[in-house]
Amino acid sequence: MKWFTSLTGDEIPAVRKLVAEIFPDEFFTPGAYQRCRQEGCRRVQRKDRWARGGTLPEPEGK
């Protein structure tokens, strides 16, 4: 858990889209999700249920 922190404002739209695609029944609340900050990691997950998450796509241009 030491690598995970709350989402930044810039990350919210991408995470909202990811959550809607993977969990259409989920009401997205930005404060409920966190993002891995380890270099190269794109994992996002709920703070209360780590299995409820996914991987953000590669940034464009990579």
C-alpha cells in the first residue's frame, strides 16, 4: 500500500472512464480510488476493495 496515493485532478477523467468500462454498476467517486505511484505502474484500485480496479492505458505517444 505504500505505493498507492489518492488520485490527482488530472487522473480523474481517465479513471472514471476505466471504471465505467470495467464496472458499469459502479458509481464512480474519485475519493474512493487510489493510484500506484511506483515507476511504470498504472494500477488504480478502490481504497476499500483492492480487487476492484484496473490498469490505465499507456499514455499516448509511448
